[in-house]
Amino acid sequence: MSESTVLELEMLEDAVADALRAFEAAPDLVALAAVRPAHLGDRAPVLLARRELGSLPGSQRAEAGKRVNAARARVQEAFDARRAVLE
């Protein structure tokens, strides 16, 4: 994926929505652990977007960084909330 697709707001929102659906659909802790890498692992869309921030011009990097960090936080919070419910 290129920076123009991964870092777009719509793509980040889609990645967050996919993660929220996957976490909510997990019926138990084993299933939740199985879907975690796809949304919070090294190859997760939000983390790939974070890696691409360095390729942006400085004027765009700060705003894109805020979007990526907010998306990552939402995914992590959703995972933690679902884990708490399942525990």
C-alpha cells in the first residue's frame, strides 16, 4: 500500500471499523487473541500507516500522525474493552 491510501482518513476509519467488528465478534478470549494480530500486530493497517508517516513532508506529517495515533488508540481501547468483558 502506498502512503496515499494507507494514510487517508477513510482508510484509517475502515481499518478501525474492521478491528471493532472483529473484536466484538470474538466469542471468547481465544478467538479475541486470534484476531488481535490482524488489527494490532506488526502488519496491521494502522501500524503500517504509522511507519509511512516518515515519508510525508513535514507539513503533512503532524496532522497525519495525529490521525494515525487516534486510530491506533481506538483500536487498542476496543481490544482492551472486549477483553475485559470476556474475562
